[in-house]
Amino acid sequence: MLKLLVKLLLFALLIGASMQALFVGARGLETLYCEDSSYAWVNHLPVKPKIVILGSSTALYNLSPRELCEKLQLKNGEIINMGRIQLGSIEMYHFWNTIAQKRDSVKIVLMTVDPWIGYQSHDWIEEFPTLYWNPWQRFYAVIDSGFPRSVLSGMIVTEVVKKSIRHFLHSAEPNVEPPGDFGSVAMPLHVKNFKENARGYFGETRVYPVSNLYMSRMAMLKRSVEQQGAKFILVLPPKQRIWLDEYISECHELDSDFVSHLNAALGPTRAIGRFAQFSAFGDDSLFIDHDHLTAEGERRFSDSIAVHLPEVLASEPKYLKSLSSH
């Protein structure tokens, strides 16, 4: 009898969460989907953050808050890293909104940018944007990737349902302890170079062009940051020389297309860093794969950002040039 009651309760929760997902609308569903209690620690810091790092794994693995704090003479905790593997502007916009209790102190937001994440071919990794795919894109993805659960967006509702149940049952305790390097983590050394070439990261661009959703959320993020009174700065993470050469020769048009859309969405924007951050000599020793750095590479890149940050802050925002030309 007890088991039956538990099953009925879970079924009721599933139905309730599903109905909730149906009625909150796409934006409400997006907010629910992007909720992440693992960042609760940012509202429990001993100091208020002054610089927030956002972006994909090129933020998470490549920029050290401790190193930046030392170079900029800030206290540990005044710089935090909220990067996350393979995520872009959609999640970062919502992650930025999770630090409302501490946001009034933030003066600078650094957002790493990698062009292929701004194309719709990346949507199946982030999952939520697949809600906006047209029937042809869904059909093509089933044929091409064989991953129908994401294509049919079932994982989106499933994730919202699971989060709703966890919230109802209070089974997920938020993480309030700051991580060792205030968000940044070391790249797993067992990860080696990816087999696909530079062009392969963009997928089939005739089917999946630049994502308007990515661009709109990037614009919303920048607007929210600036309304807060902080400076929004794009960061161009370094790339391994052999990969960068291939990118420049094979992805020039895609890169220009991405930058054109980014300029239209953001207007004049400050940017720091270069894809060719390190010299060709000794380049490989600083990378674990094409765009993730070793501990020494992370230190050098963090130091470079700290050195050039005052100059970038003092300059006027400009329209971006092709990223591959930096």
C-alpha cells in the first residue's frame, strides 16, 4: 500500500511538473532548465566578487581566479569563475542572474567566446535550444547523429521535471562551500587532442546556421551586466598553433559570419586576448588539446589577461574584427 502511495505521489509530481512546463512558456521553461544549485556558493563568499568569469570550458579550465587575484592585488574570492563545459551565452545569462545577492559589487564580467558554440549545430550539446529547431533540422539531426531524445526535446522537459521533484522533496542540498580556485578547475590530463578538424566543430552550417538564440542571450547578458554598472568584456582564449592555422585557412567565412552576427547583437564591445596568444615556439607544451591549457598555460594566460585588463578598460568599445585575424 505504501509503495502504491509513493508511486502515486511521484506520478502526481511528474504530471504537475509537466503541466508547469507547458504553461510557463519557453522563457519560463528556459529559466527552470538553467537553474543550477551548484553555484549557490557564490552567494556565501566571505567577500563580494569584483570580477566574474563566464563562458565554456575555455573559461573553466584556462582562467585562474587565484592567479588573477594575485596579479591584480585583490583578495581571494573577489574573482570567481562560473564557466561550464560546452555551455554558451544561454546558460551564462542565467548563471549571471543567480548571483543577485552579491552582484552589486561586480565591476567586470569576462566572457570567453568560441565561434562554433554560437552555431546551431552546437544546440544538441546544450539541449535546450533544440526546442527552437524546425522539423527539417530535427529530421536531419536524427539521421546524422542518431540522438533523437535531444532532437525531440524530451530531455528538456525531463530535466525540468527532475529538478521540480528534487526541489519539492528537498533532496538536493545547495553547495555553499567555495571550490578551491573559486570555480576554476584543472583540465583532466587524460583528455587528448580531439580527432575532428577545426571545420568539424561547426557541423553542417547549411542546416544549422548562426544561432539567433545564442546572439540574443549574449546581448541580454551584456545589457544586464552594463545595467548593473559593470564592464562587459569578451575574452578570446588562445588556440594551439597547428589548430589555429587550420582554423584560419578553413573557417574564415564561418568566423566572419559569426563576428558579423555578434557585432549586430552587441554593438561596440571591449575584447581582450588573441587566438594566437602564445608564440609558435613551445606552443604545444602549454596545451592539453587544441584550446585547453596546462597548469603553466593557465598561469600564463591568466597573467596576460591581468596585464592587459587596465588597457582594455581604458579603451573605448569597438566593433570586433574577425577573431581569426587577432
